[in-house]
Amino acid sequence: MEWLNAENVVAVLTAAVGVLVSVGVIWYERRVPAQRRIGYRVQMDTPIGSGVNVRLGLFDETPEMSDATLVLLRIENDGSQSISREDYTGIDRHGLTVEFTDRTVRGIAVTQPVESGHLMEHFTPAAGMRQEGGLIRLPRVPLNRHQHFKLLVMLTGGQVGSPIAVVGGIRDGDVRVNSAARPDEKPPVFSRAARFITVALTVGVVTLSSIILALDRTPPPVECARGSLRVAGSTAFQPAVTELARLYTDACEGSSIEVDMHGSDAGVRLLDERGASPATVVFSDDPKPGGYPRLRENSRVAVVLFSLVVNDQVHVEDLSLDDVRRIYRGEIRNWNHFPGNPDLRIRLVSRDANSGTRVALQHRVLGGNEPIPTSSRDCRTPDDPTAPVVRCEVGSTDEVLRTVGAVDGAIGYSELRKGAPAPEGLHRITIDAEAPSPDKITTNGYPYWVVEYAYTYETPAPGSLAARFLDYVNSHDQQVLRKHGHVPCSAPQAYPLCGDHPGT
């Protein structure tokens, strides 16, 4: 018979295994009664009351905050049934109680997934939400299967790692520590039935894959969308965005993403002028200015680190924060002010007013002060002979690097660009002996960084290219962002800097 060949036999046997597995799963589901269950797990427990957080101004340096800690607690419905308000068995309006041993609750922030928009309306004092000492009383929050919410809690007293428990009663169910394994901690833990199903399906898939080797089964990076999209904004973030756009369009047929970035403020203005058509996403260093009510903050993407760069004729490897400020005020005018340096006039190469990198320098390094006014168009000779220091402005980070490398005595700034070779003719310097390090951003006190924001004109339609690409930027392989020297906001070390966006 023609159909009796190796490929068809394997296909029939694989299909038979699939049918048997499906029947077994149905039988197992019917034999084991459905359960209600709430699981919880601690995703972060870290000290925040002293050290770098005080220096960064995130917390007041007061005695009662010296032992402050920050806890991120995830609470979810990990059972097989939905949970309604009536399923909680407490005698009053409270549903669950969170107990922090030896610690006192100082503040609570509740977060939820975007798709669970109705949950937040339950977290009100009228619904039973309150705190007392080391306890948080949670309302009777209805949760569909797999729904969850998170509590970001500031506490004082006690130590990191002190016991944390969620207690309460659920009709025909229980509340317990979530047994789900986190991918960054340990391999997944499967039940006996799950192991059997996994092995059976794996055998089938591997067998078929070995026969059809030429078939490309590589999945797209995330859900793909067709159409055209323009990306504008921060030139400091452009290298990372350019690579992400290329990876997305390579994997998603029918998508076209144009990356054309000329500065954060210029991108925000462009988005406000163009509106929703054509579709545009803007990445901005720090929050957008006021006066743009139709622009929506879609996400906080990453912490971007910057560094000062100087021409190689300058024999300086480190500057104090005070010396940097004096240079940009025009008080230090010649590099011979620093021992071992030649008689060489200081030339400041700056970004124009559209630059978020320049705004970050002013606010985080220069103490909120503007540098001295521009005095040169070519960055070499002063247009105003009375100007204390030559200062020019250029339109992009790449122009800053090229100019600093070519002009003797020049100093400028750019994003870290980790992994990329330093442009010819210049080198990076540290501030107060601290280098811009993604791994130490919250511990070494380095001042020159910003949070990168993603903006759209109003909220993009679900499934649109703008929405899908932003999902890709925020949730895809974060190695792309890390390769360019950025710290994803989903990384634990970025939580205190990215504010109330602790990632997934």
C-alpha cells in the first residue's frame, strides 16, 4: 500500500499518542476535583534605607528610615477555578491578611497587569484595604484563573528575609506559598501527570522534527503585526532601538519600522504634531515636558547610563563632580589647571536644546544649572572673543563623539555604548572615581543616568504594530538592551530607579 511508508507510520503513531494523552488528561481532570487556591511568593526583599538610595535622594535620611526595606509580593489565583468575593471565608469584609514578622508597614503600592483593569477598584479603604503595624488587610478581590496583582511595600524594622505570610480562608480551597518556580531561580517543577504529558509530547515532536528537518519552525519574537511605524526621540537610545527594530522586522513579515531620532524633545514635539497618523513611537530621556496632554506614557523601558568623554590630548582619567561643574560654569578654562596636563584651552562640545542627554547632564550632574552660553559654531574658535570658554552645540550623540575626538582640548558626553569600541581620538573619564556600571547603578552613587520612557499618541490599538513593537522592546530578550549598556526596567537592580514600573 502507498500510504504504508516510514513517514506516514510515524505520523499515525504520533497522532495516536496525542489522542491517548488527550484522553488521559481529560480522565485525570474529571477524576481530580477542581480546586480554588490562592498562591503567593516574594519576588523582591531588599534594603533601601541607607547608602546609595539616600545619596540619590530617593529617601529622607531620617533615623526611622535607616533600616527600611522594600518588598515586592505577588498574589495570584493559581487554582483551577475562579474566586469570587463570596469565596473568601473571613468574618468581615477583609479577604486576606499579609503578615510581616518584626516589620512595620510604611507604604503600599498596588500594581496589576494591563488586561486586569477592574482589579484596582477593589483596593480602597471602603472595600476593606488597610494597614496596621506589620499587617496589611486586603479586600475580597475577585480573581479569575491565572489573574494576579502585586504589592510593593515599604517597611521599617526587622531584617531582609524576615518571615512574610499571606493568611486567610477560601471556600473549598486554601492559601499557600506559590509552588510555581521562577525562571531565574530554579528549573520548573512538574507534577507526575505533567511529566508524563511532557515526555509523551516531546517524543512526538522530536520524532516529527527529525523527519522534516528543512521546515523552519523558528517562532517570531512576539506576536507580529503588519504595517509601518516610525520611531523617533533620543539619539542616545538610537543604537539599541535600531537593532531591536531590525530584529523585529526580520522576524515579522509585512512590518516596516523607520528609525529616525533627533533628540527627546524633538521627538515629543513631532509626536504631538503628527497625532496618531502615521503611527509613531517616541523614546525620551526622562519624562516629557508639560503641555502635551494627548501623549501617553506607554512604559519605562530602561535605565540609560552616560559618561563624560575628553580628547586624547587631555591627560585626565577622572574629575570630581565639583570640577565638572566648575568647567561647565567657565571657572576652569585650561586643562593645565590639572597637574600633568598641557597648556590647552578647554572646549565644551554640547548637545542642542532638543537633547534629553543634555537635560540629564544639567539636572543630574550640574546641579540643575545651565552651562555657559554657546560661543562658537565650529567648536574651535570663539565667535565672541570675551567668552571665558569655547562652547558649541551639535545635533546628535555621534556628532559629539566625532567632534570631541577631532578637537584638541574638547570635552563632551554620550551614552555608555557598552561593548562598542571608543571612537578614535577620545577616551571616557570617571566622576569622583566612579565609572558608569550597569551592574552597580544602585550601589556606587554614579550620578549621570536617566530612565528611558516610551510615548505614543494616545493609547495604541491592541494588536497594532506600535503596540506589538513596544511589547517586543519591553519583554523580548533583554540582552539587546544590556549589550548597549542599558539596564532594563524589568531587572531587579533597576526597580528603585524606574519608579513604579518594576517590570513583569
